[in-house]
Amino acid sequence: LQRSNSYARISRRAMACEFTLFFPAKYPSLVEAGCAALDEIQRLESKLSVYREDSEVTYVNRHAFDGAVAVDDELFALLNKAARITQETGNAFDVAAGALIKAWGFFRGPRRAPVESQLSAAMASSGISHVKLDAGSRTVRFLRDGLEINLGSIGKGYAIDRALELIGKTYNARSVLMHGGQSSLKGIGAPPDEPRGWKIEIGDPYRSRAPVASVWLKNRALGTSSAANQWFVDRGQQYGHIVDPRTGWPAKGLASASAIASSAADADSLSTAFFVMGIDATKQYCEQHPGIGAVLVTQRKAKQQPQVIAFGIGPEEVELH
């Protein structure tokens, strides 16, 4: 716990990153609320992480091809949300791509480009279309052997949503910012000195100390996906870590993609989808889905500086630098 004249912050490590909450300094229940929120994050990590051998998702991955697996309401609702976003984004986002993630070595390594036979096998065992979600029995069934769910592109955001919902109901937290690492954030209400909301800077993917835009989050969430600084080289070729589930290959074209939405789960998943979709498809998505915004940074080229482009978000919420 750290305090200043204006804010207090409380942090804990979970989901392979640091989760931090910021409260106004005079908020009376900050320790209790902060610890409750962070406990909720850890509860969800133990349930949703594929890195936990005893998690519910790991159990589903092991047994859902052999037969339908009953899951609780929470996980079933999250899988339904993920399936909806997959459909809306034309399969640019897909939590049922665990086989692809493993084929590229993005699960536990080593990172490498798969040979054609490995990629074909991983593609055949990927896709939410091969997952049967039965609402009546609340069960999950895999229709392809080797298929695996990986919630890494939506789990942090979902956990933030649930943690903030919990402390809003239990501790009447009406002004708080929570972030998980540098990629997932949600602001509730506004800080005392800024009625527009919590000011967040979107970093330049090429210059760590130079923001490309500022956004103000007031009951809004921000998710950012970037491969500019997360890549590897294999046999002379450079590959980013965000795989396009439609092709099986790492996505190209953008340096970073940020999504703004009312829920952190949506912002997280859509930032990944927008990175894969590119400029034109992201613009179309934002036009068709009021309340969703995007800030995209193009890749740097030889004699051309990256462009910063915004869709679906007004000047009261974003300022491009």
C-alpha cells in the first residue's frame, strides 16, 4: 500500500503481472476494498489459468473431447461471451486456439515457427466452432481432439470487471482505477481533480517513454495489444506473438491496437481482434458497434513514421499526440 496527498494505491502480483488499484486518498475502505479486489483476481486466476494444473479450464481441456464437461455459471458465461466476440470479429479473436499457441511455442516455449505439418494439425484442432456450448446442461464439449481453450486474451479483463463489481457492491467504491500489467485497465467514476475520468496514456510501441495518445476512462475500460516489443527470430524471420487464428500465422500490419469499451473483458479481447483485423475492418467494427472505440498505431516503415488513428471515440475521451 502506498499513499500520496491525492491517491492511495494497493498492488499484488497475479496472472503473471502486477495488478494495482488507485483510490482517492480519503476513501475510507481502501485497504479492505483493495484486498478484496485482489483476492478476487487470485480466485479467478486459480479458475481460468491454463498454467494452473488444478484450474477449471485445465480440467475442461483434458476431458471435454472425451465427453461433455459440466462447468459453473461463471465460466459458461465467459465462454459464451468469447464465442460472441469471435463471431462479431469474423474469427479474428478465438479463445479455442490453444493448439496454435502451443505450436508457436507461446505457451511454455521454446518459441519457433512450426513446420507445415505442425501448423496444419494445430489449425485442425483450433476454433470455437468446434466447441459445443450447451446452455441447457451448462456443459462444454470439444468436437476435435487436441483442441484447447486459452483465456489469456480475455481473462485479465474479465477478472478486473469482476473485482471492481465486487468492491462496488460490497464497499461502495465509486471512484477507482484498476490495471493488470500495462495492457488492461478500467476506470470507475472519476478522480477528484478530473471530471472527465481517469487519464491514461497509450504508449508508443517504438519509444517506451513517448505516449501516442491520452484517453480518459469514466466507467470505461482500455485494452492494448502490441507485438512491437514481443517477437522472436527463427531462421532469419521475425515473428510477433499475436497469432491470427484465421491463418495460423502471427498477425502483421499494426504496431499496436487499443480498444475502449464498457467492460474490460470486451476491451481486452477486442484489442487482440483489432490487431489482427487491421485498419479497415476495425473501422467498420466500430461503426457497427456504438460505444466501442479504437486507437491504432501502424508499423514503422523505412521512410515513413507510424500513424496514430482513432475510431469510434470522441475528443472528450481521447487526445492524439
